[in-house]
Amino acid sequence: MADAIHCNTRTLLADVKLTRNKTLHVLTQALHEIVAAEMQLAQQRATPEQVATGHLRAARAQTKLIQLIADGDTTRSVELWHRHMNAVGDILVRTVGPAYVIDIVE
């Protein structure tokens, strides 16, 4: 499970690199370990079906994000990223609880 989480966050880092936005890249790297730790805790509290569904949704979102960035569609890539991170935040609050989640989506 931890390997899948780190693979997922490494994919997100690679997606950010595609933007060539150095500030966004540095901030994303800084949040990498925080998000990975929170996601690992959330997945420990989820059912196997919820974990599998979450991985599938994340992979779909990241694939679409890569395509939007490659196409130069900044507006849609930002909108997709915003929706994806809001969904991640909702999952973390629901499974881990608001007392443990660092607000990464606002």
C-alpha cells in the first residue's frame, strides 16, 4: 500500500514538472511527504474496495492531467487539478478526520 501511495505522489510530482512552473514544483515537493503520510493513514482506515477505487480515480485524473498539460490546455488542467485536490481533501477529512489533516486544498 505504501508503495502505491509513493508511486501516486511521484506521478503527481512528475505532472507538476511538466508545467515547468518552478514555484509549483518546489511547493509540491514540500507537500509530498505530508500528503503521502495522510494518504497512508486514510488507506489503512479504508476498505480494500475503497482503496482500489481511489487508486483508479487518481490514475484517471493524472492521465487526463498529463494530456491537458501536453496539449497546452492550462485552463482545463488547473480546473482538473483543483477538482482532484478537493476530492483528495474530502477523502482525507472523511477517513482520517479534520484534526489530522493539514489543509492542502485551500
